[in-house]
Amino acid sequence: MKLYDYAPSCNCYKVRLLLAQLGLEYERVPIDIFAGETLTDQYARVNPARTTPVLQTDDGRFLPDSSAILMYLAHGTPFVPDDPFLRAQVVRWLIYEQTAVVMMIGGLRFRLQTERLRPDDPGAGRRQAAGVAVLSVLDRHLTDHPFFVGDRYSIADIAIYGYTHVADEAGFDLEPHPGLRSWLERVALQPGYIEDVEPYPANSKPPVSRSIYD
Amino acid sequence: MKLYDYAPSCNCYKVRLLLAQLGLEYERVPIDIFAGETLTDQYARVNPARTTPVLQTDDGRFLPDSSAILMYLAHGTPFVPDDPFLRAQVVRWLIYEQTAVVMMIGGLRFRLQTERLRPDDPGAGRRQAAGVAVLSVLDRHLTDHPFFVGDRYSIADIAIYGYTHVADEAGFDLEPHPGLRSWLERVALQPGYIEDVEPYPANSKPPVSRSIYD
């Protein structure tokens, strides 16, 4: 297997985390997004939508999108429940992660860390307020449950861990969210856990006016 | 089974469509969103997030979110592939539907039909442009494929059909998207097909200034 991968992206990190916990061998293909490496004709054959991560299976098929890759790799393992009701709950949290966590927390981290927004810009304030609401939803669930689905660690936790564990890089304070903080500690204690997210490099800072990202 | 359901919502319609195609009996529990029926203490026990649809299983468990309900109901049927790679592709399209189709096309339909935006408002123009990009992504895929995953009708089609089949109610013209138009016709020919989406009623029009929805 090959993973087309960008080290500072937590969408990519989620897949690396599951691959490590499954003990699977794979070739990591680093894609320098800001050097234009997703914009080549070659990359269009990997993923016409030009996003990372993309998994290439042993028989050469390409699978984009972190949630889809997690679901594929976890099939038949303890990282996704067999029970249809619990598996549907996993899908529900995977979608909440993509529509709320990535949008608000991942999006703000990207804009602040790559200097597309400053913390005092209005666009940052709006995302900050929406992100606090998202963190509160997660915290409320984790006050009553050790993990997101069926009281055991699954790809729902891996997906949500991706951007919440670096929420401080988006300017969020986790002090008011004790359920979330305990859960972050529980995830980091899981067998095979790794954390190898890299900071955004110098070439990620835009040459253009920041205002278009507001 | 019970379905907590709002007739003008296409998220709810997706579930009704699959239930009809599976030939399953269920009790429909109409929830008048704009009369405040999702805001009661009773509804908080059905779904703390206060959204529709929610499926209540025969043994009394509650499952919110259309994509999760589709995945649950389709388990073990021809409406979701057994193959892990193809099922991951279904997850990928379910997420694209929630992050792009619902956001741009469903969101604009809601705002126009309930008079929270006028077609010439800036917020409508932004969503219109983003919605055209989404329709183009779908059309491009459907130019080469009869359905979204594995060349056969699945819950990925049902999910995406929900809001695309009423894209005209959001002001979109499907004339430039022949692949999408052919697929809409193919879906409507599937066994057990129903279409029972109702228009937004009078109580959906807001008493407050439209500007907060821009």
C-alpha cells in the first residue's frame, strides 16, 4: 500500500495513526501541497479532487478522503464495530467530524498557522465561536462515555482526535472541557499510538492578501 | 420502527425513500419544526441535537442523522455493497453529500423557500456559485458512471438524490449537467421509488429580519 500524504495535515495523520495501530506496512509518498504537487497531471490520476490523503491499495486502486480510508482499513478489525447499529453511529460521528470539527477547528488551525488569518480578524472570531460550540458537543458526549461509540476505541475516536488534539494550535482552550481532555489522554494511551504531525512549513504562508481567506 | 420526520426536509425524504424501496413498515411521527416541536423536553430524549430525521428501532434505540440511518437500514441489503473498498466509497459520497450537497444546495433551497434569503441577496449568490461547482463534480462523475458506487444503485445515490432532485427549488439550472439529469431519471425508475417531499409551509417564514441568514 501507498499513502499520498502531507505531514502537517491532521486528515493525513488520522490514517497514519490507524495504520500504526493496525501494524500495517506501507510506503509513504510525501506530497508538498504548497509546492504545487497536487496540481500535476500525475496527481490528477491519483485523485481528480487533488486532496490528501489518498490510499493506493496493493492492487493499484486509489481511495481518497480520510474517513473513507479509515472505514476501509478498519474493516474486519476491532477498530470498527460489526453491529449495524453501532457501525451506523460510527458513520454519524465520521460525518460530524467532517462537517463540524474539520470545518471549524481544522479550518481555523490552517488559517492561523499558515498566516491566512490573524487571531483578531473577524473571520477568526466567527470560527472561534463556532469551534467552541463543537468542542462543547464533543465534551458533553465524553462526559457520559469513555469513547464515541459503544464504549470502546474506534475509528470515530481516531477521526475526531485528528484535529481536536491540536485545537490549541487554532487558539482553543480545552480547560472548560474536562470530558474531552480525559478522552484525549485515553486515546494517547492506546496500543500503537503515534503522534507525528509536523508544523506547517515556510512555503505554506501565502504571497497574496490575507483578506480573501476571511 | 418509528421515523421522526419533517415532510419538506430532503434529509427526511432520503430515509422515507429507502424504507419504501426496502418495503419496510414503520410509523411516521411528524415533527413540526417551525412550531417548536424539536425544542421540547420530550424531543431532547429522542435527539439531544434536536434535528430530524431520527429513526427509533423496534427495541427503542434512537438513531439520528440521515446518512447514519441509511447505513443502518441498508446493512445486509443490495443497497450497500459488501466489498470493503466499495463500502468505503459509499462513505466517501455520504460525506461529500453532507459537506457539499446539503451545505450548498440544501442550504440555499431552505433559505429561498422559507424566505430567509431573496435570489438577489449576496448570500444567495455565494451559495449559488458554490452549488454550481458541486453540481459539476457530481455531473463529471456521472458522465462516466451510471451510479455513484460500483455501477449500481446504492444509498450513495439515495443520499445525493435527496437535495439534487429539487435543485430547481434552490434556483439551479440542470441544463448544463446532462450526466446528472440522466442519473436523476435512472433513480426515479428504480423499483419502489417514491417522491413525497412537501413544500415548506406558511409557518416556516421567519418573523425576524432576513439579514441574519445572509
